[in-house]
Amino acid sequence: MSQLDSLNPSAIPAPDEALRQEVRAFLTEAMRSVPAHVRARSWSGYDPAFSCELGRRGWLGITFPPAYGGAGRSAFARYVLVEEFLNFGAPVGSHWIADRQSGPLLLKYGTEAQKQRYLPAICRGEAFYCIGMSEPGAGSDLASVRTRAVPNEAGWLLNGQKIWTTNAHNCHYMIALVRTSGEAGDRHKGLSQVIVDLSLPGVTVRPIVDQSGDSHFCEVFFENVQLGPDALVGEEGGGWEQVTAELAFERSGPERLYSSIALFDEWLAYVRTPQGRTPQAQRLAGKILSQLAPLRAMSVAITEKLTRGESPVVEAALVKDLGTGVEQLIPAAIADDLFSRDAADVPAELLNTLNYITQVAPSYSLRGGTRDILRGMIARGLGLR
Amino acid sequence: MDDLFSDAVKALLTDHCTPAVVRAIEAGQSRAALWKALEDSGFADALVPESAGGAGLALADVYPVLELCGSFAVPVPLGETLLARGLMAHAGVPVPVGSVVFGTGHLGPDGRLQCTQVRCGTQADWVLVSCGGTCRLLSAADAHVEVAGFCLDAQMSWPQSAWDAALAVPGAHDLVTLQAALYAAQLAGALMAVFSRTLQYANDRQQFGKPIGKFQAIQHQLSVMSEHAFAARMAAQLGLRTEGAVPDRLRVAMAKARTSEAALEVAGLSHSIHGAIGFTREFDLQLYTRRLHAWRQAAGSESYWHDVMGQALLDSPEPLSLDLIRTLTDAVV
């Protein structure tokens, strides 16, 4: 209860809000001729050149200290940037994980040498990261991972397999949760995080084609991959705690509200035309807005907690579960609206966008923790577990 | 300041607005003792300027009082009176003694002023009625009153002479939006009350040898309830965040739509988890869940306000819905 009561409306500070104008001017130009069904991919769209350009403009790793290539800005500054990226449907998938999650993780748990080595390239938009969590036998039950890093004279010898690894085929590094001691039955004990250069011998990456026809995620195999002694991130045996902290970053951001926004805006453009406007569509537009807006306020309030150094894990789970619900309502309700009409005048681009979002929408409540996992976390936060 | 204020209101309501008092007033007993305690506390004058003897608070500052009116199922129009007195004081009209509620009226063919749904009308000394673009204060004692819908709500009518003689409040006033802001805040309070009572019940009630809250199905239902209560509370707070003395209509639309939607979900889940006991008059849950439905229906249901929001979104020239989302949610400090 206290956690729920403590989230109050928060204002984005003016200096951070001021970034919006600059980034919007750039995006308006950059995204001018990109069709909606492509913009709908957003943080699942990969464009290394685009990431480089964002890096050049100082918009990646903006929260990292200047010593590592960042701008030392607050979580609010990043919030404003990514909110604009997502709403314009900018292809930000290449650097997404590095900027959101891997960079902050290295900053929090990495050694000085690791920070010096890895962070500047993230800020330049030149180093892309993926997260090695799930395995064939370890999905929602993440603590049962079997991929193992065994210490040897050269560092760590890595063997095992990861799956559902988003964007691994386009990435340079994986930060993987692996077992460094004990057995699968030891659960949270004996897990550690290692950084793996995906170009090393013994690493095989195979993309998996999803039902939309895209390849967002991969299988990754490790066969006697020799890692250096400095591959360990954070403490040996501290992997579980580190992963939990990392997931607060993963779950709290605006990407849990805006996955279907390109479709919503494209549909609104049609509904604003004389032939598209109906009382039913107007009511639906209001319904979606009335659900999205409070979630945005909650997401900003969580960002405020992040700026104070808190780790609002339960609040983030609440927002993600509700947010993905709205993201999935959008394609379902828009389809019902469009196909309750004489479909003859519905623009093809709107239908293509709807088709794409309809096909990817199931992933919204899988990636970053399924509904049931999130509801279990909330229940724990409520003291029920 | 916020906490001190809400702690004082909470202490007052804990002492004077017990479930037994709520039941008694719902059953037709006198509200006099409860009303006197509330009136003596001065909270009903929170929005009245200090120069006129009030506390001179801003609209956003009174959110805690209005939320607590919901979480304590307050059966007298404290929130209505607080807002009505604020409105009248800002309009330069003397603030009346006693409780005030709001009505939307029309002059019938028989010449009588009809207000079909006056929320908490059975507990009012005065009714601030909006009719044909003007706003006047009528005495409830002069009205013909019939209970309509929720047990405290009424259908009221007055002879035209009462309307003609009533004190006029200058200016154009959107009483529906003002009430919607109030009921959104009360819903947020009642949602939290229902949620926390249901959480407690799930921890206490044993079946199959353990508290039912240990079952995953129940845990997930409680998680969903908390999500709705939490989102609704954020929306209701934003509904009162304004720089001026009058709430922003679009923010109120969001607040009332979201809290009303949550009301239905949370009321349903709470009864499901409580089982038959929650459906009895003796058990307190009904004091709050009946209000979830009553206040969802008051001052526009979710669809009424969805229409308002949809119109604003469709009339907006901005290609990104984000811009309206930001307008609705960027905190006014």
C-alpha cells in the first residue's frame, strides 16, 4: 500500500524538458518519409547509422558521467529523449539495450577498467548489447539457468545456450546471466553476470523468425568460449541481485506504453478525415487516451524515483502490466472499429500498420517478464508471498 | 503540510464517520452530529479565501480531503460543500451556512424547476442549481424531494417562484466538471479502501488449510486490483492539478473516465475474492462497493468522458497524440 500511495504526479524539470524541442526538430526531418508500418517497429527497428548519428548528437548514454562519454544528465533527460524516439517510431533498436540497461549496469557494477573500455563506445552509438537471460529450460524460471562459466588459467570457459535473445544477431556484446558455481538446484546462489564478445570463437548466433516475419530474437550457442578474467561483471555469485536491479530499468520506461502508438496516431489521422470520423471512433480515441495518459504520469513518477536512486521494482511491474494491456487493446479495438465500417475507404498503409502491430502485440506481455511473472512480483510487493 | 492536513482529516473521520454512522445516515437517521463535527473542523471552508474566513487553499491542495471522503464513505456532502463554497466565495457571493450539493435543472412544462439527479441531495441544506446557463442557490427545505437511485441521492423540484427568488451566483459555471473532479477523487479513495480491505481479507480468510491469499489465482486478482487503484489515484490527482480556481475539463475527463473504469473492475474483483460474506449488509465491504457504482454513475460515466477526450484528440491539429498526453499529465506544481 505505501508503495502505491507514494507515487504522486511529478514534473519533468525544465532543463530536461527543453531537450524535447531539439530532438523533435531532428526527428521530424529524419522520419519525414518513413511509412507508418516501418515506424511501428521503433525499438525493434535496427539502424546502426541512425544510432551513430544519435551518438554524435550526444543523445546516447546521456545519463552516464562525462568521464565515460556521457553527459551526466538525469533519468528525466533520457525519458524525454526516448519518449520522442518512440513516438516518432525512430529505429532505435540497435543501441536500445546498451543505452537503457547494459550501460547503467556496467556503470553500477563494473570495474573502472570495464567502464573505461565499454561505455564510451555505447555513447558513440558504436557498441550494441543484448541481454542473455532466458535459456531453453529457463524462461520465467530464470534462476534455473544452466549456461556455465568455469574459471580456468585464462579466465572463464563458457559453455551453454541462450534463447529469445533480442537483437543478438546485430550486437557486439552480450551480458549473460550464467552459473559460476553450484548446480541448477542451488537457484539464486552461484549465478554471475559475464560480458561476452560475440565475435569470439565458439559463439554461434541463429536468428529466430517470429510470426510477423521479422527476426527480433535469436538462439545463441557457446561452445568452449574462452573469456578473459575481466569478463565478470560485478560480484561472483551476485548475478541474481544484479539482474533484479537491471530489470527495474527494463520495465519502467516509456517503451511499455508506446509500442502501438504509431498505429494509434495513423488511425487518428484517418479518423480526423471527414469520411473517417464517426461517434464510435471518437469515443474509442478518448478511451485509449484516458488509459494512456495516467500511465504516462505513473511512468514519469517512477522516473522521479530513479533519479533519487531508488529501485521501484514493484511500481515498474504495475506500470508494465497495465501498459502492455493498453498496447494490446489498441490493435484489437482499432481493428474492431475499422472493420465495423464499410472498409472500402480505409487507407492501405493503415491496414499494413494494423496488420504488423496485431502480429507483434503478443510479444508485448512476454518480453521483459510475462504477465504472470509481473503479477507475482506485485503480489510479493503486497506481502502476499 | 499535505500530510499534516490529511492526517487531521483522517483523524476526524476515524472518530466521527464510522461504518455505524454511515449505516445510520443511510437508514434515514439524522446527519446533524456528523455534520456539526465536520463543520466545526473548518475543512468545508478549505477553498474559501483567508480574507473571508477560510483556509485559502488551492484546488490541488484539497485532493487529500476529497479522497478521504471516498475512503471513509462519508454519507454527507462534505466534498460538495467544500467545492461549492469555494466556487461561491470566488464568485463574490456570501457562503451559506450548512451543506451544499449540486444540481442540473430544467424548467418543466408545469413551471417547476426539476433536478432529476442530485447527488447526496437527501443530505443537503442547499442546492446550487445550474439551469439555462445561470447558477442559483436554492434551499433544500423548499424542495419536493424523492430518493432517486443511490439511497442518499434525490430527485428534487421547486416552484418557479423559488428559482426566481434564489440567490444568483454570477458567472458561467461548469458544475458537471466540478462534480466529476470530486467523484473521481472520492472514487480513488473508495478504490483504495476496497483494495486494502480485500487484501486484508485474503490474508485472514483460511480455506484448504491456508490463507486464500496464498493461492496464485487470488494473488493475481489482487495484483490487478492494485494496478487499477493505483492508476485511478494518479488520474484523480491530476484531475485537480490546475493553476486556477476551476479544474481543467480535459484533465477531469481523464480522471473521471479512468476512476469509473477502475470502479467496475475493482468492485467486481473484490466481491469475487470475498465470496458470499462480502455481499451481506452486515459486512462493511458493501459500504464502499455500492459507492464505487454510485460515483461511477455520477457526473458522467466513463463513456461520457471518453467522448469529451476523443473530441479533443480529434480536434487537435497535432499529429502526435503524445502532445495531448503531455498536456494532460505534465504536473502543474
